[in-house]
Amino acid sequence: MIFYFILEYIAVTTFMLVSFVLFKAIIRKPVSAWSLKIVLNASFIAFFISIFYT
């Protein structure tokens, strides 16, 4: 069960990072550490929400 949650967290994080990098490539701005931290925090929050809903 915990392994499933870890796998889901990795999938959510990689999906958000890929979409974030693609979005940054579209608007042609460099990826800053501050915006990357926001994306990681958002994926962490989404991971906890998915835990509470299951």
C-alpha cells in the first residue's frame, strides 16, 4: 500500500515537472529554482490530497 503511494507520488511529480518544463519552453523563460520549488510543493500537496481521498 505504501509502495503504491510512493509510486503515485513519483508519477505525479514527474508529470508536473514535465508539463512545467514544457510550459516554460513554450513561453521561453528560464526555469528558476523558486518556481521549481512551487511546483514540487504543489505536487506534494496533490499527493496528500490523493492519499486522503483513497
